[in-house]
Amino acid sequence: MFDSLTKKLNETFKKLRGRGKLSEDEVKDGLKEIRRILLAADVHYSVVKKFINGVEGKAVGEEVLESLSPGEQIIKIVRSELEEILGGDQAELDLGAANPLPVMLVGLQGTGKTTTCGKLANYYSKDGKKPLLYSADYKRPAAREQLQQIADGNDFNYYKHQYDDPRQDLEELRQHARRGGMNPLIIDTAGRLNIDEPMLDEISDFTQILPEMKVLLVIDGMMGQEALNVADDFAGSVELDGLVLTKMEGDARGGAAISAREVTGVPILFIGTGEKIDDLQPFYPERMASRILGMGDVFSLIEEAEEAADEKQQQEMQQRFMEGEITMEDLDKQFDQLKNMGPLEGILEKLPGGFQLKDQLQQSDMSPRDIDRMQAIIRSMTPQERRNPEIIDGSRRRRIAEGSGTSRQMVNKLLKQFNMMKKMMEKLRNNQGMVQKMASQMGLGGAGGIPGL
Ligand code: GDP
Ligand code: MG
């Protein structure tokens, strides 16, 4: 998500860590570098200023400079300041605040409002809630159809409008939800290319009719500073309750997203990380800070792994993983699980130091299609070959290539990658101890672990 930013920050951290004692000047130089990196990553200048001042105030104190590992101390300070900038504690919608709680999504056209409505319905459904979807865009039938299709395709409740103006439907909508025991009430709105009066009037009318309404602004994470300006303008005209940042799977302009909360004063509630219905995550400032700083987001990873994995299989595999006895069969199963968990990049970026592995991954070009091919190759091997890939000589390679409809080069590549994976695992295994320590501290137990990548 924040790849290049993470990488650069880590280079600076390395320098700070590498020294025993730090002078005040050295700290200041380090901070100057961090400042430059943040600005280059498109973090808003006012946010950078506040951040650097915050860190500097705490970092140049005698206690830090006199401590045994001032570099570590400073990185800790950087982390906690970043967490503050991102919002401190996690913010959540309280569905109990009204029956039902209307949640309206506003924002410019194309930012992801309609998609996010569906994702939110999915998120709350999974949580045992019974959401109701409704589109207040009465001008474009296609916009309503888009939402209705999402609702129909996923078995979410959808309210069909009855009048010509959403203002007339809103009361009825609330009653309908109440009768059906539905909550939250997720309201999609028409976007515009620019913020204009009619849009703001509409938002304000809607919130007057349903005063318990929570208004979430959807911002496009790929828009960079421009998104921030829009968010700032919105926040100045409408009372916002939360932000949703979409398209956050890309690396492009992550800095703007970092600044969103600070610039608007409105908490980030969710982030969207793809076009699919499952690509929505609640926003945790603490986890995000770790991720940006390359310290990984192990908790999210554990949660995702638990959702995707067959626990017993996972435990067995982890056992072998710990013993360094990985086979092609494991790799095959692992590929299945990876496919369940979504893109590999997403997994690696949540591991401590995973951003480095991501580079290696990119060099090894493991796309989903590659994964399918590799599985075909593995499945063309005999059980013996899968367990002892070293026996796969030239003639076996030819046979496997033919059987899997691939080429000998591809078989060679897989075998090479298998060896590389083994090496990567060794590296990860060194992190594993830390991961488990953190997990058990959080009461997550050792069994979940990270998937045996
Ligand atoms: P709206 O005009 O605000 O309602 O925007 P839509 O919900 O129609 O989304 C516009 C486009 O953005 C669609 O192609 C969506 O699939 C895409 N989109 C929405 N959220 C995300 C996201 O988190 N990541 C990515 N990559 N695309 C997204
Ligand atoms: Mg829309």
C-alpha cells in the first residue's frame, strides 16, 4: 500500500539504528530526511510540519539521547506520532445509536460510493447485521440499477423508491427498515464532478429529514492532494462523521491518505482495497502506522489467515514450515490458500519487513495466472516428485511440462522458485518468533500464526 514510502523510511531508520549514541544534530538530520520523504510521498505539508514538530519535541530530549538505543527510541516516537496523525484510537459507527442507523455516503463521482455501499452491506452482513441498501440518486436510473444489482447478487435487502423525490421516500425508508428489523440503512447518493450547491443542499435536506444520519465522505486514495482539497471543502460545508478512503491497494499517492484525517479532523472509518465486495477493511490507526513504517500489520494478517485457512491443515503446515520441510504438495495447498486470501502482495505488505520480500516477489513475477500454471505443473508431478523435487531430472521435466501443458522453461522456473521460496521461508522463520510473541500477547494464541508462506 505504501511501498516506496515504507522503503525510504526504513533506509533512514537503518541509519538511525546503526549508531550507538546520537547527537542532537544527527537526530535533526534524520528528521529532516523523514520530512523530505513524507513530502515526496505527497503527505500534506501542514501534516508533515505537525508530525515533525511532534517527533522533534520528544526526540531531542536528554532521556532519549542518553538512552542505550536512541535510534530505537526515536523510531518508537515516530510510530506513536504517526498513529496520532492517523487518528489515534480506532473510530467505529455505533449501530445502536438509532433504529435503524442511516449511513449516507457522499463524495464526487467515481470515488467509489456505490461500490462501498455494497462493501459496507457485506461487512455488516458478515457481522450478523441486516443492512438495507437504498439509492437516493433519482436522476440516473443506471446508478440505482448498479446498486440494486449489487444487492441482488449478494442477497442484501434493497429498498425500491416509490416517489419522485428522495426527500419523500426517506421517512418511508426508515419505517420499512424498522419493520424488517434492518440496520444499518446504507444510503448511496449521486456524485458530481465538482462540489456544487445542489449537491450540498441535497445532503443537508437529507440530514434534516433523518437527523440521526451519519454522513461518510468517500475519497479516492489515488487522487493524491486533489482528494485532500475536496475533502477539506466537503468538511467545510457538511457535517461529516467519517471518511472512507478507496483504491488504497495502489501505492501511487499514499501520502494524501495519511493526511486525510488530520486535514479534515474527521476520522477514517474504512479503507477500500479493491473492486470486490470483500475489499473493505475497518481502519485501525495503530495497524496502519506499523504498516507504513514497515513493521507489518500482523494482526490483520492473522485475522485474514483465520478467515481463509483450514485450521488443522494450517497447523500441520506450520509445523513443517517450522521444521523447514516444505514440499511441492505444501506449495500447492499454499497456493490454494493464497488464492483464498487475495493477492500475494497484500499479504507480504502486512509482514514485518515484508516490503523487502515484495520486491523479490515482483522480480519473480508471480501473478495469479502464474500461480494457476504452477499448480498445473505441481499436479503433473508424481507424489514422489512432489515430495522430493530434487529427483526431477531432465526427462521428468519434459514429461511434467507436457502433462501440464506448459514448457520446460516454466517447470525449471517453478523448481527454481521453489528453492527461492524455501530461502524466503527461512528469512520469515526468523520473524516468526516475534510474530508469535506478539500474537500471544494479544491473546490470539500461537495456532493462528502467519500462514506458512
Ligand atoms: P461512485 O461514482 O462514487 O458511485 O463510484 P463507483 O462505486 O461506481 O466506483 C467507481 C469505480 O471505482 C468502479 O470501477 C469501482 O469498481 C472502482 N472502485 C471502487 N472502490 C475501489 C477500490 O477500493 N479499489 C479499486 N481498485 N477500485 C475501486
Ligand atoms: Mg455511484
